[in-house]
Amino acid sequence: MKFTLFSFSKVDAFANSLAQRITTRFPLVIANTPEQTVSQRRIEEILEDIFSSELKSGNRLGILGRTKLAYTFKWKLREIGYDDKLVDFIAKKLSERLTHRTE
């Protein structure tokens, strides 16, 4: 059995990078408008594009790394100001993507 040590600071930086990409492609002004101007399907396409390009690297995260990434990413989006419902949706999509990537 091989154990790999990894730095949580790298995971935090990665979560911040993902959050910044989200704010670029799906700005807060558009995301938090009362009337939905962007369809859920379009949001999913944006997220898939971001996750696909960012998760290409050969670095694999173990269960702790994935958990830390999802948690940090979720809180970073909340800090930026995204609505809790949207943050939960985005975090769910990230978790699905991370799960399917490792199988």
C-alpha cells in the first residue's frame, strides 16, 4: 500500500482557482438576480467546462483531498457572495465530477 503526502495548501489554492473561474464565467451580478436569466442547463455547461479544464492535471486527490476541496470550494463561493442554494448546486456538481473522474 502506498501513501502519498499532499499539502492542504495546494488543495486550498485549487479551490480558490475554481471559485475565481466561476466568478469569471458566471458573475455574481447575474447569479444572484431575482429572475433567472441563465438556465440551469447553461449553468451546468459552464461548470462542466470549468471542471473539465481544471481537473485535467494528473494529480489525483484521495478521499481527504476531495473532501477538503469540496468543503473549501463551497465556503469560498459563499464568501464571494453566491446564494446558498446555488452554492449547494455547484458543490454537488463538483462532487459528482470528482467521483466520476476517479472511477
